Amino acid sequence: MKTELSRLIQGKTALTEEELAFILKCFKWVKVNKHEHLLEQGEVADQLFFIQKGCLRLYYNTEEFGIVTGFMAFEYTFLTSLVSFIAREPSTEFIEELSIRLKSA
């Protein structure tokens, strides 16, 4: 994970080795199961997820439309419930691991 994450960060900004090492220490490897929720509605989002493998779905539930998928995050991208993460307020969204495997024709 650290190699892909390092490349992604270094491709976006210039950092010293010490700064990059400090940022990388903030991330830890977490293995999750298919359909496992990383964030439940009503919880405060206190993590930023970097997806090394698999897929995460951010979704919410409405009375009018039922379950609505707001975003899908794939490998080598980040995901969190942004409003909850920044404002430190309970999330209106769920984050679920999907483990989608794509096959080309």
C-alpha cells in the first residue's frame, strides 16, 4: 500500500522525505470483507480511506428514492464522507466495501 500511496501523493505535491514519512505513518492497512460497512449513517467520519484493491460505495437512503449511490471509489483513490469528516458532524451516508471485479470483453 505504501508504494502506491507514496506515488500518488508525490505526483500531486512536492514533499521532503520526512514530510512524506509523516503522512504515511497516518495510514494503516485494514482488510475488510465484502459488503462490510466502514461508515454507518449517524457516525462521524474520522477516517480517510485509500483503496489499494477493490471498490468502496458511498450511499444514502431517502424516503422518496430509497437507496441512492452517491459515489463509487476504485483502486488508488480516496474516499470518505467529506462533510462529516470536515465538519465533525454525524454522517448522512454509508460507506460499504463491494469488491467489484471487472472483466474486459
